[in-house]
Amino acid sequence: MTPDYHQHEEFQNRSRKLAEIRALGMDPYPHKYIPTQKTSQIISACEGKEVGHHEAASAGTSERVAVSGRLVLFRAMGKNAFAHIQDETGRIQIMFNRDLTEVSGFTPQEDLSAIKFIEKKLDLGDIIGVEGNLFMTQKGELTIFAKKVTLLCKSLLPLPDKHSGLVDKGVRYRKRWLDLITHSESLERFRLRSKILLSIRNYLQELEFEEVETPVLQNIYGGASARPFTTHLQALDQPMYLRISLEIPLKKLIVGGMQKIYEIGKVFRNEGIDRTHNPEFTMLEAYAAGWDYNDMIEFVEGLFETVALGLFGDTKIRLTPEGESSAVVIDLKAPWKKMSMKEAIHTYGHLNVDKMSDAEMRAKLLTDSPIDPKAVHGAPRGALIALLFEEFAEKHLIQPHHIIDHPIETTPLCKLHREESLRKERFVERFESFILGREMCNSYSELNDPELQRKLLVEQSEKRDSGDVEASPLDEEFLEAICQGMPPTGGIGVGIDRLVMLLTNAESIRDAILFPLMRKEE
């Protein structure tokens, strides 16, 4: 079936030009071209320096450079023509001259000079290499006097219109390559993402963590409350699951004697899509033998502080909370504010859960929040406390907060609290860190009591058997590993995409993922 774009006039015009270029004996798709510098490097190196004039450039006596990029602007002016080319670092002006510019592989014809070739056969969006000499125009614009032009790639479809641009968010997400070409801020965000990941790895290396890789395809899933993606392994004729967490295999490595480990990898949860959720996302999980959740609090603060200083040279960054039009200054410098889940509900939700019955908590949730009644009816006390926190406190956590000491109902993989009073209430040594009202990470003093671990995982399995699609099945292999002894361990999970959202002030998680999940185009 012929694609729709083959019928477009622009595609047909460019295809005709491509055939004409080939007929001239030129290769419109050469194998290799190495520029000497990026455009930003040239511009930066010339800042504040005396640059030669037009005469020096045309004589070849000024500085010689070679660049490559997309042709994004072109205008002919008699014997000269001016253009802008764009690489991943910026744009620079090019001047082509009728007498002194040659086209690589092209032999001038009686009716087709080199400059006419450029004017008639090239289009905006084509990728070219330019070798020439620098000069400054009378208007003060740094320009390359092109001595040699090489066609590197003839494009057959145009870029989005420069005036209307690429404004549809759905198209920008689906056709990310066009978004990167036309929106420099989007390209910069993903370059920052790369720097963030490098900074994280450097921080972990300094703390002597080792990076490991664990399977994406698993026989059994666990480590979080989520519905998995399922598939079938033909070779063994058995169902398989895309991992919903990195946790279980990493803990097995701690049992095996590894002391400090981490993994940065994709996890998959077959659930809703919204501003902060994508079914495929990137997680950092790290585990350290001998640590507890207090050590992990220091780890998190150091991580965020280090990354911010590396990116911005400061721990204070300006960010815009959800639903707000003005930015606030967020300070990532340690120490962050720390309070228990019950304290947060009291401070920000003005509710004292210690003085509320289960019935009163249910009534508050059903009356004053949009929560689904199914989540409230029959929920145990710990789950009701967690729901009150989510509905009445979480959105107020704008500056960095650690919310510590959660009900055991929130996780089956965490140690009961060491303080007797909290232990009796079935609270666990868990914290979540929040910034701008968003959860940024999740950490435990990891449960290593095999008897309690079995009890809690059996409860999860029973919930699954009763119809809870987010509860995990019983993982006997993991329980066997815990029975063989896991030392006291602190663990942490950090959502990389949300971290990128935070540090680049992105409105949606889709702005922080190169290719977010989209509805299939018919």
C-alpha cells in the first residue's frame, strides 16, 4: 500500500529533484562526513574576538571551519545567497558565492552553476556539509563564506512550517524527531536528561555502588502493586510478564553477598496514563547491605543536591507547581523537612487520625474527596490513613519533604518499625520523598524476616485471588532466598522520568520521555 505522503506535491517535487541529482552523477547520500566543530563551538570561540571581514574570508585567509546541519533558511541575492544551517547545538549563517563556492561531486553546466544547483536542487530540511572561512557581516552576524558544499542527505518531506510550527502536542510526542528539530527547548530537555543520568551514575560510583542488570521478562512479577503486561514464551510454552519493579531480583543479589548495587532500567505497569504516569517508565533502584531508611534519607538528599549542583551550579531552582501560573523557588539543599504520615495529615489536612475512628475516616473520604467509594469500603485502618494522606496532605508538599513511617498495608516488603508504639500500630520504616506535591522516591528498611515476609506475601496473594488485579502472586523462589538470609538492608526507588520532569520544569511526563506511549494511529 502506498503511504499517503507519496501523493503530496512536495514529496513528488523533491523526488524529482533527487532523480535529477542522481542524473548529474552525484551521490545524494554519501557514507561519511566529519565536521571540525559544532555551530555553538564556533560561535562561542568567536565571542569577543576580532573576526575577519568578507574580503579575508573570500580570499581564504580568515579562520577555516567545516560544519554540517540542516538547511533551515535560504534566500538568493544576486551573485550571493545566504542560508542558515542548524545542528543539534544551534544555527549559523552561511554565504554562498556564485564564483567561489563549489558543490562536491558536481560539475558546473552551461545552464547550471554551483550556486544555481544549490538554489534549484536543494530544499529546506536537506542536510549539508559546509567548508569555508569565517567573517562578520556589516550587521555583525557571524557567517561562514562557503568554499565547498557537500550534500549529505536529500530530504523528501518538508519540515513543519516555520511560522505555525509544530504545535499539536500529540504530533510532537508521536513524531519526536520533528519536535527535536523544531523546538530547541525540547532538544535541550533530553540533553539534560542524559546529563542527569550520568550525574546519578557518578554519584553512585563515588559511594561504591555497583551497577547490575536483571531480567525484564520474568516468570513471576512482584515488588509493587500494579497490573503487569503479559506475554507468552513460545520456546518454553509458558506465560511471562514484563517486570513491574526491579526490587525482587536485586534483593536476591543482596542475599548472594553483593553489598551495594543499583540498576537503572525500564519497568512496565499496565495501568492509567496521565500527567505523571506512563505505562513504560525508567526506575533507579539501589540497595545497600547494612543500611536502613535513615541512611537512605541521607542518600536521597545527597543525590538530588549533587545532580542539581552539577546541572545548575545551585541547589535552588525555579519550578511551577501543578495548576499554578507562577514559579516558586525550590531548595534541594539538605536537610529536607521530615515528618510522619500522621503528622503530615495533621499539619496539612488538619485531621488528627489518632482521634478518628475508622468510620469517621471513611466518612471524611467519602464526603470531602473525589475518591472511588470502592477504595474506601472495607479498607483496613492503615489503608484509610494512607488514603487521607493522599487526598488531604500530599498536594501541599511543595518544598522537599520526607514522609516517614507508613502503615504496613501500604507495602508487604518493609520492616516493622523498631519503636514499640509504632510497631504495635503496624507501622513500617518506609519513607516517600515529595516535591511539588509529587512522589519522587520510595524507600524502606527492607524486610528480611522470612516468617513475616511469607505472611505478608500470602496476604497479597489472597487479595489477588479475590480479584485485586494489582496484588502480586506468591513468589516462593523469593521467599526461599530470604530464608537463606538477607542482611539488614536499605533500599530506594527513584522515578527517573519524574526527576527529569522536576529538574527541567516539564508539564507532563510525556515531555520527559522521548517516545511516550500513544494511542495507535489508524
